[in-house]
Amino acid sequence: MAPASIVNSSKSLPHRKLKIGVVLSGGQAPGGHNVISGIYDYLQQRASGSTLYGFKGGPAGIMKCKYVELNSDYIYPYRNQGGFDMICSGRDKIETPEQFKQAEETVKKLDLDGLVVIGGDDSNTNACLLAENFRSKNLKTQVLGCPKTIDGDLKSKEVPTSFGFDTACKIYAEMIGNVMIDARSTGKYYHFVRLMGRAASHITLECALQTHPNITIIGEEVAAKKLTLKNVTDYIVDVICKRAEDNYNYGVILIPEGLIDFIPEVQHLIAELNEILAHDTVDEGGLWKKKLNDQSLELFEFLPQAIQEQLLLERDPHGNVQVAKIETEKMLIEMVETELGKRKQEGKYKGEFKGQSHFFGYEGRCGLPTNFDANYCYALGYGAGALLHSGKTGLISSVANLCAPVEEWTVGGTALTSLMDVERRHGKFKPVIKKAMVELEGAPFKKFASLRDEWALKNCYTSPGPIQFTGPGSDAVSHTLLLESGFQI
Amino acid sequence: MAPASIVNSSKSLPHRKLKIGVVLSGGQAPGGHNVISGIYDYLQQRASGSTLYGFKGGPAGIMKCKYVELNSDYIYPYRNQGGFDMICSGRDKIETPEQFKQAEETVKKLDLDGLVVIGGDDSNTNACLLAENFRSKNLKTQVLGCPKTIDGDLKSKEVPTSFGFDTACKIYAEMIGNVMIDARSTGKYYHFVRLMGRAASHITLECALQTHPNITIIGEEVAAKKLTLKNVTDYIVDVICKRAEDNYNYGVILIPEGLIDFIPEVQHLIAELNEILAHDTVDEGGLWKKKLNDQSLELFEFLPQAIQEQLLLERDPHGNVQVAKIETEKMLIEMVETELGKRKQEGKYKGEFKGQSHFFGYEGRCGLPTNFDANYCYALGYGAGALLHSGKTGLISSVANLCAPVEEWTVGGTALTSLMDVERRHGKFKPVIKKAMVELEGAPFKKFASLRDEWALKNCYTSPGPIQFTGPGSDAVSHTLLLESGFQI
């Protein structure tokens, strides 16, 4: 990581010994340890005699006052390393009045001047509420957020990207590139690759821009165009048929993890199934199906048998259908196979089809951070230290000019409230940070859309290879960030 | 790749213009393009005016005389790249008298002085038979083999490793390392990782030596100890229970792709099922089960329902059970879950278990070759050129002293027959190159066996990170090769 000499103005701050707490919240993202290292180094260098506490196991660590005092030796082995295992993480939220009370008690007990919450949209919403709460109670504890998520869906004009996105995409792109070369070398498989990212399709889009697959499904486009599962299947099958005419019986297809959440008809079917299954038994004869509306019945019959059974049999503790457990890539392979069979019978398809399914997920959350993420995280942490030192609260640490060399980055803070909208949740209006979805009018999607037809039929595969830490390309920035910052790729 | 100045003796060979053919056979392995580049460069530098033909799509390209003449421009973009897409590969074999005849016609038509077969055990067996055949027919075409397979099961005293093994293992080890850090950071998942390699468990063993998982199953040990599926399950469950006592409800478990092929009782069950399913129908009431012998019935009842159904329903075109389609990692998760449930009821287990399944396979076959594989392949190819130039046939290109710096490697050839045994296949005695299995008395397994108990209970995870092409570690050799060469790790 580069030295964070960027926060020069803090030199003039009066010397204070600070007591700071830090917490990792939610799913892992490469670089989290460097945020903590950045905070620690700021305190060491510019507020010596300060103390840094790491809350263990996520927000629960704040509520239960479970922490470790971080020192040089403790932090050292985690610098520039992936994972969150230095203090671990958790998915608890500080929501109820009792939980806010517990948090208050902890910050009072530890006499905290500041608390840094490293997390995604929900955690930063939480950070904002905590800041407000402490301020209203006249507690001195300032609260800052830090933008973390491999999904890339926490961003705004001032927060150009969340950390971890760069590394995760590069790890997935390496694997996709390898599979592409395999597809072309073997000449007989269609690889259906499902990529992590349930809510937004940023990862899928970035990986497509890096590798040029034949087909890429972007959830936000499926939702905007109100596509059905049949539409998506037909699109894939059309490309496969056209490629077969050129004797290409292979290819690579990227699918976002959350695809079926984007398809309105699937949501309707699930809702109806949850209702039916809650009140009726499913009879072997299939009489229960009469309770589905026409469109849902048609969709249900269109689904492969294994998926039908999964929908009927596997339920969560609340009795609901478990959509998250559906392996979308395998479902699509089956549906594509069936449709290709029909076209073959009609004489419209003469190729051979073999599908191979992949899910790239956990491999990307804890990899060694890229140089970009290592530097970005260190700057976020160092900046958070400076913001706390200068008395700020309710901000998210942010770094600008990220496409330039590190020396030209600028570090600052943005009001968490500026990222927030009011949403109705459980019947109440609540201020929340909205997830940033893929913008169909944004530069990354438009770039992709302008090229995808060529990628579909020609083989423009690009295999980026493994992440490098030295040499050419080792400081490359994600295509999404470049395009969103107004650069061409 | 380093310059291949190592074959100095060939300088004294008389100048000849050679016509050489090269073919890639079987599954992809990183580095294949460099073998071809090595042959090409040898011919350019030491037998100028020579011609190199690449047969397309594997051995079928020889039989059908489908080829491309390779030149500098054609080869250039593939140097140091993964995949076999320069001329592609195929799984056909030259076996019948008619097929040998076709091969003869091709080498005569192209007036070939030599043919280099880049492949695994079967392909090198084939190369040996072709060499014999051409010699017996007084054809001038010399035939050489080259040791290729990511599985690492083509090796002997003179051929210390097959190319591709190094890269594939490092790619898988990167992913395993990432998953390990994820497991430790999250603290709630057991990751069951199935690794490519159907016949031998070298990949699994090498990845274990690189990453130190909690549990590693080695197929050859399972076979030698005649373990049952229940034994394997119990071993895993025992470790999980012991870890739960230390509050570790997470871990990483490596499983070789071919695990169930190593379990004798599974082979018996499959054989009986194939017999029964060929002659009888499977009745809903389960009367057909009476035809299974006691041990097979017990095993069948022990299998998760999904696997039972898969065994009964999914059959290949010959009506046989499709063992290869069984997702062993998912099967083990279910069996472990069931057994843990029992132990929980008995009060012997108080932890929580969540399994996550992974299959790392296609990602590793076409990655960018490591420096080791890039150099090794180039040396194999350059050496093959020199062997052909000096009139050799029936040899496999081999490089020795591979643990030393490249400058100290020595290149030569080994008689293919020295790698062969006589095996009975389809009722006839046939000379074949036997697959090199994991030796339970060999240094790699013994090293692993001496450490696995510590790895099981403590968390000694090592995350090697992405393959690097420059800087420290970029020239590292696989642990298997080091240990087999008498070095310590």
C-alpha cells in the first residue's frame, strides 16, 4: 500500500489522544483489513497515544461489548491480506431501542471518541442512525461509515465504488477467461456461469466487459423490459442456433446470481405458491394447480421437473419457497436443452448442445486484494482517521479521482444522509441507503450493449489471467469505474 | 520462456530440412502451446527450411489428414498462453488396423520425418505403437511423445512430472485458499471442495500440501484400506465433532473427483445395479432391492435419496449407471448432515453444520501457464525437435533436474516402452503406459499423512494467492515434485 500522505490538512489539527472502535459488518470483501490498518496507522502517526478497539463478530460485538485492543503486532499479519478474520464479521443489525441502548452503553464504557462501521448499504444506514442517535443523546462518539461490498451496489457521485468489487471481479474474470479458452479448445461445451451478486448485476456486467462472453444476462435489463423466463431462454437459444450455423457449438454465458428475482412472473408464481402451500396440500393428481392463475400455471409447467419439485418441497422455516436455493444456471441449461430439442425437431437447429454449470461466489470474497483495493482501503481507513480527528460524524469515508495514480487520489467524507432515500418498510417510513443498481443509461451498460451482438456470434474472448501485484496491468482499475468516470476502454 | 540453449549437442548435427507433424491429444493442460512453440523454434534455429504441420482436433486430424502449416505469425499469439485452441485437441484414438492405415497414408502424403504426440498415458501408448508400426513398415516417420496431463498421473523416474499439473494445482490452490479465509472469516460453513482428477488423487494431494485443509480424502488410501463410504463419512464427522468442541464450526474438506471409483463396495453396488436394471423394472414397492446382496443393499439404503434416484434413473446410452455424474461433494454433505443429526440426538455433538459445495475443474485446465509450465513445455518441445533431428523414435521427451533453476535443466528422451506394462484389456494382452497413482509410501503422501491430524483440529490454512509471473515465488515448483525429488518443504 502506498503511504497515505494525501490527508495533509490534518497536520494542523491539535494533538488529541483518541479512542476509536471499528467493526466489520456483513459479507467479506477483499481489503477490509487494510481499512483497519489505515485507521491504525493514522492514529499512530497523527494522534499518538490513541487506542483502537476492534469489535468482534460484527455489530453483535458492539452490542455485547466484545472487542480486542488492536496493536501493531496484532494487525501486522493481516496487512494486505484478504478475509475479515482479524476481527471477523457478522450480519446482526442494531435496530431496536434495546439494541441502540446496548450500543450506547458500549461506547460509554469504552469512552469512545469515534466508531467506524465498515459495511454495505444496510450497515452504512445503520451508521447514519447511530451517529444521529449518539448526537441526540449528547454522546461524544462520532460515527463514520466505509463503503464495502463486492456487489458494487453501494456507490454515489461522491463514493465512486465500494471496496472489494475490483478484486472479486478480477478473480471471477480470471476463472471466466480460463473457462472461455477451455470452451474454444474443446469446442463442445456451453458453460453457464452464475456469478455472485443477488441484488444488482454489477459483477456480471464488469466481468462481461473484462472477458467478452457470448451471452450475458443483466438482471436490471430483464426487469426493465419485463422479460419472462421464456424470453430469456429464447434469447439464449437464438444465439446458440445462430452460432451452430457457423459451426460453433460452444460458448460462455454469464448469469447474475439474482436473475430470477428480477423476473416479475417468477415473483408472482412464488407468491401464489407460498399462499397455496400455506393452506392446502399438494395432491399427486395436480388439482392444486387450478389455484394458480393462468400465467403462473404456464410458467410452472415451463419449469424443469427438478425445479418444480424444489419449489414444492424445499421450504424455509417460515414455510416459504426458497428462491435463493435454485441453481439458476442448471435450470437454464435444462430449459435451453428442451427448447433446442424442439427446434431440432422443427429442423431449425442442427448443432449439438452440452451444458456445463458453474457458480463463482465464495472464491471471490476473500482473495488477496488487488493493488487497487489494497490502496483504496488503506486510503479509506486513513481518511476515516482524519475525519474522526477533525471531529466529523455521520459521514462516509470517500476517496475521489480513483482512476488516476494513487498519488493524485483525494480523500474526504460525504454526508451519509446524502446517500439516503425514504423507503416504506414493514408499514413505516424509514430512511435507507438505496442499493445502486445497474443503470441502463449508464456508460458501462451502454458499452456492453453496443458490443454484445458482436460478442454473441464472433469469439472475442479475453482471458485476463491471474491478478498480478507487480508489473504491467497490476494497477488497472475496473472497467465499470473507468467508464463511470468518463473514460473510454 | 527462457532460451533453450540447453541442447547444445545438437549443434553438431548435420543440417537437414525436416517435415514434422504435431498433435494435441485429450484434455487441455496449460502449456501445450509452448511445446509447439519449442518445436517450431528448434526447427527455425537449428534445421532452417523445415516445415511444421499442426494436426487439427487431435488424433482425428492425423487420420483425416486435417492440418495447418504453422508459421511464426500463426504461433505468435499463442506463446505462453493457456488452452489448446491453436490447433485444438480431441479424444479419438488410433487403434484399429484401418485407423493405423489412415495414419500411414497421412504421414506418407505429407512426407513426414517426424510426429510429436502431446498427450496423456493413452496418447503416449498410442505414440509408442505408432512408432513401432511405422518402423515395421519401413516408413521414415519417427514418433515422439510428450507428457501432458493436469492429473499428474503420467510420470516415471525419467519423466518427473507431466505438464499442466503445476498450473492447474496452483489455480485450484488459489481458490481453496480464498475459500479457507472465507470459512475462517464467516465461521459457519464447511466447504466441501471436489477437485478434478478422476483416476488418481495427485491434484488433491498437491493442493492439500499447498493449503493445509482440515480434511483431505486421498482415493488411493481409501482403496488400499478398503474403506467404505460409511468409513469416509465417519472420519469426516469425527473431525467435525472434535472441531465443534473447540467452537470451530467451519472448515475446508478436499475430495478427489474420482473418490467413489476408489471405494470397492460402490463398485459392487454399481455392477449389481447395472445387472438388475438391464433385466428388471424397478418397482415402487422396492421388491427389486431383494436382488441386491446384503452389503450392496446396506450401502444403497445409506445413500441420500437424491443419489438413489440418480443411480436408478440417469443412465448412459448403454443403459449403465452414470457414476461420473454423481456430485460426490453434495452426496458427502448430505451423508455428513444425517450422521451429525444422529450424534446430536445422542448428545455427542453440539455444533451447527452448514455445508457448501464446490467443484474446481474446468477453471484449471486452460489457465495461463505458470513460469514452471511455460518453461517446462518449451523445453519439452525444443528437446523433441532435437530428438527428431538426431533420428530418434519411440521416445518421450523428458526434462530432468526440474527443481533447479532453468539454466540447469537437462533435456533428453526416454524410451516409451520403459514406461509400459502389459495389461489385459477386452480379453487381449496389450502393452500400455500405466497411470502413476499416489504412492502411499511416497514422500508427498507421507508428508501429508504426518501433518493431517494437526491440520484437522488447528487451523493451519495457507492461502497461496494468485499465480505471479514476476517477483518472489513466481518460479516455485510444486510440492509434489520437490518432495519426490528428495527435497524438503
